[in-house]
Amino acid sequence: MTSIARLAVDSGVTFTVDDVVDAVERGLPESYATPTTGGMTRRELIAQMARNILSGTMYNG
């Protein structure tokens, strides 16, 4: 996430949550486990986490 934020600031390019999800998935080992409970795909879970970080929701509490 930090590298994407730094790239956005340095380049002036706006990235989407999908861009973040793609970057995270590329960085995961091929054998990385997928969620087995909750009914969310790995992409959906990563996207939710990214939105919570970007919105500040993750830090409230």
C-alpha cells in the first residue's frame, strides 16, 4: 500500500482500489491460502481492507 501511495504522489496518477488489489495479489505467493469462511473471495477481502485503510475506518476505534 505504501509503494502505491508513494507512486501516486510522485507521478500524480490516481489509483483505484482494484489497482491496489491487483498489486497485493501479485505480491502474494502462489500457494497463499484463500479465505474459507465468510463467503468473500480473496479479492473482495483485500478490497475491503484497502477501502478501510484508505477511508481511515481501520484506524477508528
